[in-house]
Amino acid sequence: MERTEAATAGPPLQAIADAVRRERTRRDLSLGELARRAGLSKSTLSQLESGAGNPSVETLWALAVALGVPFARLVETPVQAVRVLRSGESAALTAERAPFSSALLAACPPGARRDLHLVTAEPGPAREAHAHIPGTVEHMLVTAGRWLAGPDGAEVELGPGDYACFPADLPHRYTALAPGSAAMLVMEYT
Amino acid sequence: MERTEAATAGPPLQAIADAVRRERTRRDLSLGELARRAGLSKSTLSQLESGAGNPSVETLWALAVALGVPFARLVETPVQAVRVLRSGESAALTAERAPFSSALLAACPPGARRDLHLVTAEPGPAREAHAHIPGTVEHMLVTAGRWLAGPDGAEVELGPGDYACFPADLPHRYTALAPGSAAMLVMEYT
DNA sequence: GTGTGCTGTTCGTCAAGTCGAACGGAGCGT
DNA sequence: ACGCTCCGTTCGACTTGACGAACAGCACAC
């Protein structure tokens, strides 16, 4: 998820624009009033909300303060679907001095916790997992066997070395497709 | 949390500066190299890391992409022996309804962050890692091959499915003992 | 009708962020 | 001593964001 966000081509200026306008209208504030409270000019805020421009940190911060929302909320990108990194694909991400390579799979979001689990399963009925609390994300790195895992309707098949992460605040499931299937499961919640 | 952040007087430019430099040095990247990857000039990055300036969203975003961290991490204010769990030992820890089992490897300590890395290596010289900042702990789950890893003088040999964690605020090293060795590395720091 | 108060937009001007180049310094092989 | 490469900083020039004012549109009162 983080990687997806970080790997996005450019900063979501339109998303920021929408977020600001959404938070503003939710509070029934006029553009001018918000600009006054944030100590900005109306023109600056107008351009920002129209999606044009590239605000500075100070400008965005002032808006976050005036709106009473955490800074990060203005730069959030919508949660998206399952992300899969096949075994071997990661080499393209980073390269260090041979014979070693390391790739950052997923940086820890601020305020999040990550519990490390080891799961094993034999072929049979899927393990049905309820929806966890909002914001929960699960990371799965397969060590052995084959798995079919993911949110209901968006399961992906994973083999040894494959990595996937997906939102866990929706119903999801795990199915072992081969005997002795094992995986590391990282439960991330905020 | 939100309130505290939002109520802060001004944008923590110095905190941003420190965060960028911290994430950069954590990756052993030079200022120029990071600037190149982010598509920025060295001067811009230099001023940013010195605390002077007020970067635009595009600039900070480019840095977040190049560093592989979520955008929000750049704008926030801010030890023990080796433990090994051999493949298969974990089943004894917890048992759920067959054919499924799950074991909590390591719960996330309060305030800690965990970054997920995927490391691969071929047999050859060991990767020497410097001592990280105090409190750093590394978790390693082998997915393929064989590894010799751990703090200097206390390395352990690990095979597929094996898990180990050890303090990383001391010099430590990783050596691949078999071709195509791979592992998930969880960097935990506070 | 005209006046007032608000909405959000689009101008020109100025300040500030960003860039490229040149700088001094450290490390290393010759 | 050199030459070379990389480090990170400082300089001037260019680009761009932020400001203030004037703008059109709308609603309501008189």
C-alpha cells in the first residue's frame, strides 16, 4: 500500500484539491473564510482547490490546522486493491552491491503497529476471516506451498517467495493449495 | 494525536529535514544520489536537509518516492539475545481448527515501526551491516536457500521457514550459503 | 431599479523555491 | 607531490507559488 502510494507517478494534486474542498464544505466554510482562518489569500486557496498549483508544506499545513485535521489526511490516496510482488520482481526495485539485493516491501505508516504471524495450512476448506477494524492491512509472504488468499472476490494465487498485501477491513480468506503450505503474515493496524 | 499535530503552531520544517536525512542515511544513500533518484538538484535537497526552505508537495513527494516511504512519514514530528524459531516448532505455540494454524511470532512493541524488506543473495562475501540506531531489532524469515545471519559472533544458520530475531544496534552480518537465497527482513525501530 | 454583502474566480506583482554550476574538502590510487 | 572521484555546500539566474485587488455572479433589502 505504502509502496503503491510512493510509487505513484506524481503527487496527487487533484486528490489534495478534492480533500481540501471536501473538508471545507463539510464544515460549511466558505473559501474566503477558510483562507482567512488559515492566513492565506483567497486566490491561493482557489487555485489549490481547482487542482492547479503545487502548494508548499507551509501552505498545506496552515490549511490542515485551520481545518483541524491531521496533515496526512490531506495527502491521502484512496485505498486500492491487492498488491502482489512476484518472487524475483523485487530485484528491479533496488540493487546494491552484489551478491546482495534488498527491496523495501512496505514501509511502516506512522502510528501503525505490525504483528508478525507464521501461518501454516493443509489443503482443505478456506479459512474465512472476518473484516477487521478499519485501517487494518495484511501482508503475506509465502515460504512454502501454494496459497490462494485475499479479499473475497479478489484472491490471488501465491507461491514461495511471493508477496502480497491487501486491506483486511473487508472479509477475506486463505486457502492452502498444497500440503505443508506456510507463510509469514504481518497484521498491520492503526 | 490528530489534534496535537494539527494544533502545532507551524510546519515542522526541521523535523522534515531530520526525517529526510534520517531515511536517507538509513539507506546509505548520498545526498547527491538521492537527489538524482528523486529528480531534484543537490542544492534543493541540501537546503531542505539543513532545515532552510519550505518544500513544495511535488518536491517532498519525489523524495518519498525515491526513499520508498509513505509521504506522511516525512511530515511527522516525531535488546536481547538472538531468538530462533525453527520451521515447524511454531505449531506448538498455538493451534486453531485444522487444517489451519497460526502463531504470533512477535507482537509490535508500542511506538515501534516495522519496515518490511525482501532480501536476496548469492553465496559469497557476507553483507556487513553497521550498527543501527539503538533499539533497532531485525526479524528474519527465510523463504529460500540457507543463510548465516545474526550479530557478529552470534550468527545462526537458517533454512526455509526458519525465523530469527536479534538486536540490530550492534554490528551484524548476513551470508548466503546457497544459491538463490531469499528472506523477508523486518526492520523494527523506535 | 440601486446598494450591499457574500460567493469564487482571474489578473499583475513580488517573494521564494528550484535549478545548474562552481566551490572547498575528503578519500584513494598512482 | 599529483590526478581523479565523490562528498556536501554556496552562489546567481530562472521559474513558480503566494499575495492583493479587481472582477463577474448571485441573493437579498430597500
